[in-house]
Amino acid sequence: MLVEPLYSAALFGLFAVDIFTTTGMRINEAMQIRPASDCLVRIQLLAPPEAKDQSPRIRYCLRLIPKGERTNTPHDYFIGDEQLRLMALVGKMLAEHYNLKSGEQLPAVQFNSFNHRSFRFKQKQPYLFQYNGRHLSADAITVCMRFILHGINFGTKEGKNVIVKPHLLRHVFATHAVQVLKIPVDIVGGWLKQKDIGVTEYYSAPTDSILAEHHDFLLTRFSAHIDVGKAVLRSPEELQQAYNDAEGKVGTLAQVEGGLCVSHGYCAAKFACIGCTGKVVDPQKRHQILHKKKWAQMQLEYTQKEGLYPEAQRMKQLIRDCDNEIAEMDIIEAYRRDGKRVAFIQSAHE
């Protein structure tokens, strides 16, 4: 049994599941991911004025061309540290697979010819989803996902088995955002890069004023590596004012308790970051969650003593959210420890 293809399939599947569940992107958009400066963009932001640590904040996004985009204009899909780490692992695996030397780029391959959008990508590129000199098809990526999820059963409330596919994860992302987080459907449509308002009656085109309020349109002006502070100084006065209004307050411009915010522009949680699924939990910020939990416990005791029962219920929910995030941090740390374990395979004939 060849171990390398099994490991490669598992790693491709892990990255695919992670990227679909955190961005809601389509399979065609994921197939465009490549470790190149015009795709993986590093954004440098100023620290909030009141922050103790005034070092620049670094954010990353993937610039991909979504379905329905008639031009070759890429759109931003913000990612966190875990997605970057998995991208690096896939890149390292491919470097070993191709026996690349230090600093040597991945081979440029043709976009998979069986994909109905292949005509949009005629130039060969160092796509991340590739193996043996060929770009992986959508079906191959789906198979890798099923491989990594083997043994995990998913089902409906009626007891029917659910087959996990990339587009299903996209629906899960959207449904959770709308039904659980109560995010306006037009904003979710913007996150999903959804232009066909006939897909669902809930989607509607936002007005220019809503777009101006809920979207960090400033970020679409940037490329490769951007120092936001310098860019703002060179911008017209109205853009400088927009940045100053947004700085430290919304989405990817904000530091949040217990992790990294990857919600682009609009804060549906109204800055209640603990418990918000628009945040990527970071175990290194465990102390912030513990501090918040301790505060909530003190507030709970006070509100119960004063008979403020609605507020007491809110504190109980906050404590539960803190416990859930601490549990998530425990799982992430255990997952990372497992990733560092070295497996030894010994043949019975040795």
C-alpha cells in the first residue's frame, strides 16, 4: 500500500473541508487557490489607537473569481491563521511530491479541462489542488473530503444519511448565517458572492448606501502587500474618513476577544464576539475568554441578587458561550498535537 497518496488525499480533504466551512466559497473558486502574490494577499493594518500593542495587524485574503463574474475581477475571501497553516502543509507536501528545491515554485498546470469554467483559466498556474502534474477535478476534491470524513456519520432529523459535498457545506454556511446568526440575507449574499437573486426569495440586491455601510470597500483597492496606513494617507478625504470610522470597529479591521474576526465589513453579532461563528477561535487568546467568563460569573451573581432575571439569562448564555469556546480551544490544541505526531509503519515480514 502506498502511504504518500493516502496522506496527500487526507491533507487535500482536510484543507477543502476547512475552507468550505469557513468561507462558503464554491468548488470552482477553491480550485483557483494558488500560492501566488495575486491570489494570497497579505494586508497590513494599523493597530487600534487604544491598543497596548501598537505593532501592525496582519490579515490575509484569497482573491478569486466567483461564478457569475463576467470580467476577470477577483473578489476577496478572508481567511485566518488555520487556513494559512493548512495551505502551508499542502504546499510542503507538494514540494516533497515534486522533489522541489528550496525556494522553487510549484509546477504550473492547466486548469482541469472537465470543469465547465475551464475556458476562463487558459493560462497554466501553480494551483494548490494539484497532484502528479495535473489539476484536481471537483470530483477528486470531493472524494478527498469523503476520505478524511470517513467514519463520521451525518444525517437529517428524519434519519436519512447526508452525503457531504462542497456545495452542501456552502448551504450549511449560508443557512447558519441567516437562520442562527440572523445576518441580513443581502449581506450573506455578498459574502457568498451570490449575484443570482432568483436562487432564493430571501436574497435581494443591497442599495449603494448599504454597501457603503457594510462593506470595507477600501480593501478592494489593495494588492499583494498593502500598508493600509500609507494607502489611507494617499486617499481622498472621504475615504480617509471611511477608514477612520471603521478602524477598530468592524470586521477584519477589528481585534476581537478570543480569536480573529473574518467577517468582512458587517458585524451581525453587534460586537458580541464571544459565541460568534464569524470568529476563528485562537487558543493563544484563552486568557481573554477566561477573563470574560470570570466577569460574567460576577455579573450573574449581581443580577440574580438584584432580581434582574433577563440580564441574568444573558450572563448565563455568555458563560455557556465562553465554555464552548474554551472547549473548541482544547480541541484545536489536541488536533495540533496530533498533527506533530510521527507515525511508524512496520511490516509484519520485517
